[in-house]
Amino acid sequence: MSKKFLHFPILLLLLALLLTACSSPAASPSPVEPTKAPVESTNPPVEPTSTSAESTNPPVEPTSASAEPRTLTVMTHDSFDASEEVIQAFEQANNVEVTFIQGGDTGSALNKAILSKGNPPADVFYGVDNTFLSRALDEDIFLPYESPLLAEIDDAFELDPQHRALPVDYGDVCLNYDVAYFTDKGLQPPASLEDLLKPEYKDLLVVENPATSSPGLAFLLTTIGHFGEDGYLQFWQNLKDNGVAVVDGWENAYYSEFSVWGGTHPIVVSYSSSPAFEVIYADPPVDTPPTAAVVGNETCFRQIEFVGILRGTQNEDLARKWVDFMLDTQFQADMPLKMFVFPVNPNAPLDEAFVKYLATPEKPAYVAPADIAAKRETWIQAWSDTVLR
């Protein structure tokens, strides 16, 4: 079976027609108005500690050799991807056909899930991250489910003690630098956020706008986590005075402004995994990455993505099996080269380049998900007033 992707508006229209036919004239479904919000993600390996836990939910057995497969619908953000053979493994093991609805970026997809709360167009929602998690939990769109696979996952990734949103992957947004530039100049690369304010780093840094870029937002949160709400704007004012450049998105920052790719800035906001990808996709091949990540204390922000079973699903048994599947090693090992994010399950094997070149921050900056949800737009506006005017 092949992956089947449905556009959310078409599916919702069909659902609305069905509900209208079955309800009284006074009843009508709530319209789904997508909202635009920033996001994104990527990151590190953990040493295996144990063998994979077995799911407490055995595969769904077909009632006969000719039993029709059931359908499981998974709602995701537009960046979702998985290998065909991985999806087929789940389908064949459970006699099920998996259909995917791509609902836009994370903020838009979450908004659609909230507006269809209690009567969801999907059984499972994957892709809400820690910048939007508190909103999803406050809206109570997920059913609690304590997957047995959680026993293998570090508690640091589990941000919902009620197990409504279960961690699937993570990525660290960090400063990256051009190794050759600093070697040629005889200059030490920055090791902290404070270093970026020194005269020797004037005009060297390019960042993404947090209003239009997920890594840009993550770096803004890094500065809030490190300097606090009382100090982050002064840091940005000082950074502006030291010549920081701002562009709209990661692609422009990395492939146009970063000196490794012909730009004029040897420091860029990217991911801790970027050096490993520079090796994996190098043409011609290289033995060592031309870039490195700065992973000192509170210089990176960790993005974690979650999956949850949507309240109102008619396929809770299959939804639980899908959650288990996403947390188990086959799906987890597939993610890094498909979605550029990293497994929370430490038993999932990683490409050799990640093992060799991926730097993992021991102490990422932290901002509580509830604070992000409540103050994100205020912080972005204050940043814009300080840096862009």
C-alpha cells in the first residue's frame, strides 16, 4: 500500500456534508479557519540502553483471510515524511490502511484539530511541538495513553504527566560556524551568547526573523531562556549594535548568507545536526564537515514533537498501536534522513555520520511551554520593535 495524503479542506467539506445530512436543521459544523504560526525542528543521538519494549497491544487480527483492512487516519504538519516500507510494515502487521492528512504548518494543523474537537477528521495528530504544547493540552483534544514504549524514553522528553501528548522526536537549534573562516583568521569561534557581543565578532552573525522562521523563533527563545524576560531585549539591542544581519528564513540564512555557501557571514543560526548533514549530502564526498555547532550551556533551544490520540476517534485501539509504532525503533530510526529530526528512543540506530559528528548540548536553554503559548506573540513584537526599527 502506498501512503495516501488528503488535503484537509476537502476532507473537512465531506465531513461537513455528512454531518448536515445526519443532524437537525439547527446543527451545523464549526468552520475551520487555519491560522498561521511559526515552527519547525532537528537533533541528537543517545546511547542504547536496552532492547525495545514490546507493545501491550497485539496486532489486530483479521476475522478471515479476505477481511477488508480498516482505515487509520493520521493528521500531520506538512513536513511529515516516512519511508514507504516503514508505513507498509505497520499496515501489513495490523491489516490497516493508513491515510495522512497534511494540515499546514504546526500552528495551522493544531488550530484545525482544535476547531474539530470531539468530532475529529483523523484518529491521531502528530507534530505539535513544545512551543504549542500547552495550547493543545488546554484545549483537551487528546486522550491519555501511557504507551509501554515510554519506559525506554528519557523522562526529560515527557512534558505531559497525563500522557496525552507523547514525545516522538527532537532537534536542537544552535549557532553554526564556518570552520575554515575561523582557522584562517586565527580566531576562536564563539562559545557563548555573550561572545557574540565582542568586537571581534562584529558583522559575523546572521539570524532568522522569529516572526517568519521556526529556527528564528527557537533562537529568540534561547535568548529569553538564557537572559530572562528582563534581559533578552538588551542583548538583542547590543547584538544589533554589533552588526547582526536578519533574514526571513533558514534557507536564505544558510545557503545565501552563510560563508560556507558563498555568503559573507561565518556564523548562522541553524541546527546541531547541520554539520553531520554537510557530510551525508556532500558532493563530492568529504571526510569532515566544513561547519561546527556551538553547544555550550544555554546556547541552543530544543524542539520536541509529540503525537496524541484525538478525542472522539472511533479507532482508539488502532490509534494506540500507531502511537506505539511511532515510538518503536523501526519508525524512530527512519526519521533522521526523512524529516531531519532525531529519535527520542535511544535504541533506534543512527547513521554513522550522526554518531560521529552530531554535537549534543548538555544544557539547552529552557522556556516553559505555558509561557511560550501565553507570551510568544508579545515577545516577537518586542523583538521586532527592538531589532527591525
